[in-house]
Amino acid sequence: MIKVRAFSHTAVRVSDAERAKSFYENVLGLKQIRRPNFRFGGAWYGVGGNQIHLISSEKREGGIDPLGPHIALEVEDFDEAKRTLEEQGIEYLEAPSNMAGRQLWLLDPDGNTIELRKES
């Protein structure tokens, strides 16, 4: 069984990053936090101990979409989480290790994307 340690963030897809940033900053009053230099646009905002990630991307049809809307959960043991998914025959995508830690994405039974992560 995967042991979830904490809620990390929720991510939303945006079509216009600048328009979305204006809304999140000027309407909701959120402050941007540091974000890795990804190849796609967006912004990260701190909300208490959690985060909202804006991701500028086109909708992908079918399969697991790491750039689409998702919730992210911090796990206690990344390798154990991966083993559990494999044992249960659950498909996932794994990102190469990076400065944001280790990440993998899977779909729940209704097709919602979930990110399991372990900070480095």
C-alpha cells in the first residue's frame, strides 16, 4: 500500500499564462513562489503549506497527461509506491529525477490524473 505523507499541490491547465497570473495575483491576491525553469509557461503560488500550479499547455487526448489538471501527493517511500503500482498492474509515467524531486503520474478509475512525488 502506498503511504501518502502530505498533500503537495493541485495543478490547473491555463490557455493564457499571463491572463491567468493576473487573475490569481490581482483577484485572489496570491503571491508567486519559485518555480523550476520548465519548457512550458505557468506559475506557482503558495497557499498555506500547499501550492497551486498553473500550467500553460494544450489538452492532450487519451492517456496520462502530466501537464493537465492533477492533484499531487507527497509519498513516504517513492520506490515502494512505484512497486505497489507495478504489483497492482496500474500504468504510470515517471519523470526523470530533477530539482523538483521524483515524480510519477497515474490515472484514478475515473481518469483523473494523480501525481505521486518525493521531494529531493
